[in-house]
Amino acid sequence: MLRAFLDYHRATLAMKCEGLTDEELRQQSMPPATLSLLGLVRHMAEVERAWFRRVFEDNDAPMVWSDKIDFQAAYDASASTRGEAFGAWEAEVENSRRIEREAESLDQAGYQPRWGEEVSLRMVMVHVLLEYGRHNGHADFLREGVDGTVGA
């Protein structure tokens, strides 16, 4: 069930970005916020990497968009393209899915370096699911602001 809902939210983020140009994907929300759909995609690439790759494979793996662990840096999509952002995000999602598939159980432990403690795959999946849920809410508003599309 966790895997299904996580994939549903991943698909929802992609769907919120369908049919938009790079310029539309970079369109920012109301000032002073600089959030954009492309920024959300970049941010979720960081989330996937931080919570799957860095916890279960390589605690020292570099982040995607910053030299340090700075999730806010991903939101700056001003020079980014759909291809770049989606390429990184899709690669991280596939890596996360592989980690999920290869796990012996949802109780498999990994080390969360930012917290300095072990966490289960189940906890990681719940955490990432909550991240997607929150940010897909942002994506709803952002998409409506770009072209009026609502729903789904």
C-alpha cells in the first residue's frame, strides 16, 4: 500500500507538469515566494536522494543541486530545464524503487546521517509520501496559476 500511494503521488507531480513549457514550469508563485513547478521537481529529486540513496546506500552521496545539504537550493529553477530537472528526478525515483524492491522487508534499517540514527524503510517511505502530499498541494496551486488547470 505504501508503494502504491508513493507511486500515485510521484505520478501526480508529473501530471501537474504535463503540457507546460520550460518557461511555464519556471513560473514562480506569488512574491516573495519563488516556488515553481520545476523547483518542486528539483526539490523532490533531492528528497528521493536524501531519503533513499543516502540512507540505504551511500551516506555521503552528494546532493543533486547543492554541494551541501541544502534542500532550498533545489527550488531555484531559474536556469533549469524540464529535461534537466525531470531527468534527475526520474533517475532518483528509479533508484528509490530499486531500493524498495531489493529490501528484505519494510523493517530494513538504514542510517539517516542528518538525524544520526537508524530508520526503517517503512519510516522513510511514510516520510517521503508526506513530502509528496504536501508538495503536490503546492503543485495544485502553482498549476492553476500558470494556466487555470485544476483537479486530478
